[in-house]
Amino acid sequence: MSTTQSPHIALFPSAGMGHLMPLLRLAAMLAKRNCIVTVITAHPTVSTAESDHIASFLRHNPEINHLKLHLTRGFQIPDSADADPFFLQFHLINQSIHLLHPLLSSSSPPFSAMFVDMFLVAKTVPIAKDLHLPIYVVSTSSVEFVSLMAYFPVIQLKSTEFNNASTEIKIPRLPPMAVSSLPPALLDPSHLFTSIIIMNSQALSEAEGILMNTFEFLQQFQASTLGTLNKERAVASLPPILPIGPLEPYHIPPDGDHHYLSWLENQPSESVVYISFESRTAMSWDQVRELEKGLEKAGWRFCWNLKTSKVDKDDHEGEKDILSDFFVERTKNKGVIIRGWADQQEILLHPAIGGFVSHCGWNSVTEAAWQGVPVLAWPQHGDQRLNAKVVEDAGFGLWERDWDWGVDGIVKGEEIERKIVELMTDEKLREGAKKVREEAWKAVESGGSSDRVIRDVINSLSLPF
Ligand code: UDP
Ligand code: UDP
């Protein structure tokens, strides 16, 4: 017999699949736990992957409501935004945020709470307050990144700590962070990303809590566990860090071309290395050549999700235009190439996959943990070096710190070959990955640490009848 009324929760993601995916996963988890759920998405989206995915998610989850926030055009585009359409989209959503109030206030049944992307919190807080809605931040990254974001205004003030002379920054309760591992954009005070971080950093303290796609074991090798961090926060005003991960993947039956899944069916167990730099990291053509060499020499089977543009709409070339004839000839039957969106979760789940060469976007890290797949961390930008360290410390990944990052960095084929062989043959790594998987599943099962946290949040929002 139920004595409470289910809360109605609004979820508001920002831009890019790395932000959409975790908020949709959370939406599905809340709906499964009897919440009424509405997802609010900004339109038009940057990538086709986002609009396609929103449509198929809603088709397969008809109980989840959808509201569209139509972006206002005509705002001045900041100078630094030209490099990254996703940054520009964060900015545009923030500029159009006044449209959120009417969307929220006209809902029936009325909303009980707002779960908002970490990059939209500052502008959403006043609207939620006006409507007396409690607000929870949804982090799309690690505890390290969120702590860095919260502490960033302090670091900037102590600018001597942050200039070229220093090699590490110290955030209370966390191990020192190498300046070389910080998102490069943060080293530029005039970068749009830096202003987004500062603006949202100061608003974190207005939230009831920060929902994190993580679990205790994944971050226990750091000097402080999540529990300690919550007792003695990096920034005194930071709300509680609420680990609810790994966020449970949902399955949407594939439509379209999924030739790679039938190819994987015919490969021996743990014989294939999966390579993907995810939804918004383009690989340079020079780097493609080196990776070809590395893969060919390493000799392992491969499934390569090949992306040469930042936004999928710009990825026009066929694989034959990009790959060299030599490589295609030498690796016939050894591998499969994916162009366009693939169901990564489905690939990682496949028994044929034995290793994952990943840029270490936080979602990919948690997906590898969920499936117990060993990772070769090859961070490219943003929070990815911080994430690579988590993978290494938790014992399920390798990270070669000397490898260059960013679009101009090139890693040589011989280096890639060496690390792929290590990834696919290191038994300790394989055991480490199995252990992480075991702990991930323990956290999310009924009564596990992440399950308890999410139930507590839901209960706190449920009204008595
Ligand atoms: N993803 C996918 N198929 C693709 C590319 C990406 O399913 O072809 C998913 C991936 O599993 C993850 C998300 O998109 O859930 C990307 O997020 P992540 O944080 O790993 O990286 P980002 O794309 O933000 O750099
Ligand atoms: N980022 C992200 N999710 C996070 C943290 C960071 O997608 O939780 C991304 C952010 O969107 C941006 C990148 O990290 O794309 C910052 O990249 P970088 O510092 O390399 O900026 P750039 O030099 O590419 O402008």
C-alpha cells in the first residue's frame, strides 16, 4: 500500500551525447522507480546523434514525457566559441533559459524537483527557486572534475598556483592534480569553457546535492574516499556528493546498419580490441595512419569506431576515403570499421571484446567499469586525463602519460602497437576489470550503495497523500 505520491521530476541535459546519455539513463532509472519523469531538451541539437537518440529513447519509453526548449537565435556569438559547436550550444541554452520558466510552471501534474546538467545550473537555480523546486545537479564527470570545478574560482584567485611555474594544484582532501592533466581550456581565462565553469561553479552550493555517475570502489584509491569528501568538503559550501553510478544502461533495439554486431558474433572470446574516441572527438588523418600501423603490427582483431569530424553531420567520407589501401588489404577479415553512431554499450557487452582503447570520456569509463572491460586510456581533451588517472588507479586500465593530447598530438604506430599488446595480454588488468565490474554491480543492485542513495533522494521528494 503506497502512502506517498510519486514525485514528478524534470531532467534538463545540456549539449552533446556525453551529457544527454547520462541524463536519459537517469530518467529511465527514475521512471523504473515509479517517478513521473519529464525530459527537457534544447532544440535544435548540435549533432544528428542527439536528435536521433532522443527520438528513439522516447519511442521506447512512452511513459517518459518530453518538453522542448526552442533555442532563441540571434544572440551574439562569443569570439572563442568558433572552435567548438558544443561550447556554443551550452552558451545558447543559457541565453535562452528564460523559456524554461513557462515550460516548468505550466506542467500538470506540477513538478516536484529539477535535475539539471552541471553546465546549466547557474541559470536554472533562480527559475527553480521562483517555483519553489528543489534542484539537484547531475554531474557528467568524475569526483575529481567536480571538485576542480567547485574549487576553481579559489585556484584562479591564487593565480601563482596556476601559472606556468607550478606543476601541481592542491585541492583540499584530494591528491595533487598535475596542471598538465587539467582541461587545457581552463588555463585560458578568456575561454568560453572557463567562463561556463566559473559561472556554474558558484551555483553548485544552491543545490540539494550533486548526483554523480560513480561509485565508491571506482574512486577509493584516491587519498580521500567519497565519505571523507562529504564530511570535509573541498569547498565548505558544496552540497553532498551523491554517488548513484554506474548509471544503468538501457537497451534500445537497433535499427539501421549494425553489421559490426554480426561480425563480432563470429570472433573468439576476448579477441577483439574496440577503439573509439566517442561522440565529439575527431581523429586527425595523420593519427589515423599511425593507428593503422599500430593495429596492423599488434595483430589483434579490432572493431574501430572511426570519426574524423567533431560533429557527426560533417563526417562525409566513406571508410575507403580515409583508410589506406595497404591497411585495408593487410587487415582483411581481421577487423570491422564503424562510421556513424554505434551502440557502444552493446559492443562492450559482447564476449568477443577483450580491450577498449578509449579517450576516457566519463561515460565510457563507467561503461567499461560496468562491463569489466580493460581500458587503454588515450585521453584527448577536457576532463579526460583526470578520468584516465581514475581508470589507472582503480586497476582496470593503462595510461601512458607521455602520449600527446589534443588535435595536434601524434602518437606513433610502434607505441600504439606496444600498448595494445599489453592491453590484450595483461592478466592482472583483466582481473582488475572483473573486480571493478563486480563492485559496480554490487553498488547498483537492490540495496547496494548507489541504489540506496537514489531511493533516498526519491523518498525525500515524495509527498505524503
Ligand atoms: N556513444 C555511443 N556510440 C558512439 C559514440 C558514443 O554509444 O558511436 C556513447 C558512449 O557509449 C557514451 C557517450 O556516447 O555513453 C559518449 O560519452 P563520453 O563521456 O564517453 O564521451 P564524449 O562523447 O562526451 O566525449
Ligand atoms: N567536458 C565535457 N564534460 C565534462 C567536462 C568537460 O564534455 O564533464 C568537455 C567540454 O565540453 C569541452 C572539453 O571538456 O569539450 C574541454 O576541452 P578542452 O579543455 O580541451 O577545450 P578546448 O581546448 O578543446 O577548447
